[in-house]
Amino acid sequence: MASPSSSITSFCFQCEDSSNSVTFRNGWRLRSGKFAQLCHRCASVYEYGRFCEIFHPSDDGWRDCESCGKLIHCGCIVSFNSYLLLDFGGIMCMECSKKNFILARNRCLSHETPVPTEESQLDATQTMIEPQYRPRVTESKLQKISINCGHGVTPLFQKSLTATDADLTLSRLVIPKKCAEAYFPPLSGPHKIPISILDTDGKEWNFHFRFWPNSRSKMYVLEGLRDYMVSKKWQAVTFYRIEPGQKLVMGLRNTSAGSSTS
């Protein structure tokens, strides 16, 4: 939490509120070494970690965490301390970095190799997907989806939705890089391509699939989801593949109840 400023400030660094009744608080450190002075509203947004999400959504420089897919405004002084640069050119948010450190330390202490569960015994590519994206689907749910779609289905990966994923204005879903390259059609360039995906009731939806260059990495997105989002209340999404045929199926899962909503 930022501490109250002891210096005299005439206006908020963000909204330029110059009210004499405003109590200013320290925000991020500026290049001058001083702290940006923020009014109560702007300081609260900053302290809750939503500053760039609210005030800079249309700015350039957004990139996704290679581990959880969370979007981070890289290059912005506000979020300078919220991510790490990876050796291969991607980024990782500080939350995932801390979790990975703890997991690595625990594995070193226990000298144990994680044993794959039945839920993660898919195809060989599944072993490359991070644990948080591995699908958790019951056998009865798989049978129901298979009946609705008229074919057997294989669960591929799942993702809990971020604030930007659930934004109707953007109407897009950020696909984790490894999942996109393993299970979606290959892209020869940044131009979007049409893609049709079934929902778990067997209804076909038409979207667009593309990527954005991000330094030496890529951000993959599924676009044109407005109608889909309006018709369904989603908190997490799971992707499946029809066998045979390779057609993708997208279903929803209620994270609070742990049950499917579509």
C-alpha cells in the first residue's frame, strides 16, 4: 500500500484534480526519484493493481504473461515492477514468478517428479501445457458433450477468464501461446483467419483467430465473441476437440460452483 505523501501537492498526477480538500497519496516512483501524487480515487485504483487496466486500455504495449495469460501493460512506468522479462523474450507476472519459485523449491526439497493424473493423460502435446491450463472434466460431462456434438470429444485445455477476456467492448479471448500453437490452426502471419467452433450444445459459432507480434513472442486471440458472450455467462472456458475431424469445441465452466454452465 502506498503511504501518504508529506509533500505539498497541487494536483493529482492522473486526473489533475486540484481540489484543496483532496488528500494525496504516493503512487509509483517517477524517473526523477519522486513519487507520483494521486488523489484518493486514483490511488485506490493503483493500489488494487487496476490502474493500467482502467486508464490505459487503448494504449500500446500490452502483453500476456507466459504462465497465466494475464495481460500486463509492459513499458509503462506504472506496471514496471509487476512483471519479469524471460530469457526467450516473453514476460511473466510477479504472482506466477513467485508461484513457480515455490514449486521449484519444493520439488528440489522433496526430490519428487510430478506424476500425471488421469485428467491430464491426453495426447503427447498435453504435457507441454502448464498445469493451470490442464482441463478438469468429468466423464459424465464428456459423454453429454459427445452426445450433443454427435462425436467423441477430447478435452484440450481450460482457462479462467481475465477482466479483459470478459470485456464486451473487446469481445475477444486471449489464448495461451502454447495452447494456441498446439491446438489451433497454424498462422502464417498476423492477419486474422476465420474459424468455426462448436459450443457444448452442438451449435456452431464463427469467430476470427489471429496473433499480435510482441517483441520476440506472440499474443494469440480469438475475436468476434460478442454474440457468444451475450448469450452465455462465462467465468472459465474449456476447449475440446472432436475425434475424428479435429474440429474445436468451446464450453464454459462456472469456477465458483465447479460445474459447467453450457
